[in-house]
Amino acid sequence: MVSDSLIGFSGLIKGRLVTRYKRFFADIELDTGETITAHCPNPGKMPGLLDSGTPALVTHFNDPKRKLQYRLEALEENGIWVGVNTQWPNRLIHKAIAQDLLPELTGYGAIQLEKKYGHNSRIDLYASGHTFFADAYIEIKNVHFSRQKGLAEFPDCVTERGAKHLYELIEMVRVGYRAVVVFCVQRDDCQRFDIARDCDPGFGRAYDAAREAGVEFIAVSFGFSMEGLRLAHVLEIA
């Protein structure tokens, strides 16, 4: 499965990570020698990616209305770029479904963003209008974590909110809808996916309950480059 970029970039700037702090700030030394502060759109622990000196890619906005003029987009690990911007997965999966690039989710005539459901929650995508299948509640999880060669994992820390979403999707299945979780892996060096149960046993239990109840799980890899993010391949789920 190969495609052109679903999200394109122009003018990404190279540098090296100095430090990430207060969850949403990252100091980056650009290749020009200037040190800037970038917005880090990923509050997770990002193990393996945050060592000082790690190559980084940032976007420059040149917008006086923005508090921070730079945004961190990717960090390098083992010679490949790993996307860390959690704003991209929903757009990537939306576009992939709309373009019929995910076989498990083809044939839906309409996709709604951020539909309310469950207990004060919003589903990332709601797909409707399929000729044969029920409407689908689609939850999207950003993945960048890899501790073993070729294996992507989620989560990298405790996510009570993530477990809550799985239990709510179980309820959607029970009342007749499809419920699908798409793990959006922003790196193309992995062929397999598994749950990092040691990082969050609670999420592991919720995942097991969801699979048993009929919630569907898909893991999809996207390659990150200076030109953009492109759909690479579907991962085998353990």
C-alpha cells in the first residue's frame, strides 16, 4: 500500500533538540546556530525521542499573532523521521478513508468530525451511508513509540482517557454500530503493532474487553519526510 503525501510540507527547518519542558515547549538549535522555542504538539512522554541533540524538524509560521513562531513536527530515531505532531492523525485517517485507501473502511458516503457520543465524549470520525455496513464510530490514536525493531506500541504512558474511549466504543457495538480504533503510526519502520501493557495495564484490560466485544482495531503506518506524510502500509496487530 503506497500513496502520495496525504499531508504536504513546504519549508521544514532542520535543527537539533535541546530540551522539551512543561510538556508543550521545546528548545531547538537550528542548523543556522539560532536557538528557538517551538510549540510541542505532543504532551506524551515520547521515550526514545527526547535526548538532547536528537535531530528535529520544525515549521516556521512567521505569524505575529502566534505566541510561538515554530512548531515541532518530527524527531529522528534510528535514522528515520518520527512524526510527533498529534494534530495530524485525524486529518490523515479522514483523508485515507475519503480516498478509499483503507480497505476496512471503504464505501462510506459521509464522514462527520467530532460527533458527540457516550458520556460527554466526542468520537474523532463518524462514518455513515454505507450500502451494507452499519455506521461506524472511529477513534484515532497517535503512535510514535517503538522499543523493538519493527514493532510499534501504544500507549507510552498511562491514558485513562484512552481506556474510557474503548469502554464507550463497546457500548456502541452493543447497540448495533461498528466501532473501529485506528492506530495512526507516524513512522514507516514498523511492520507489527502491539499494546504496551507494561506502560498502562488499565488500557491493556480495556483493549482486551473491546476486542472481545467486537470493537475493530487497525494499525496503519505513515512515512514522514521533508515533503509530507504518506500512507505506507497496514501493520500486523499482535
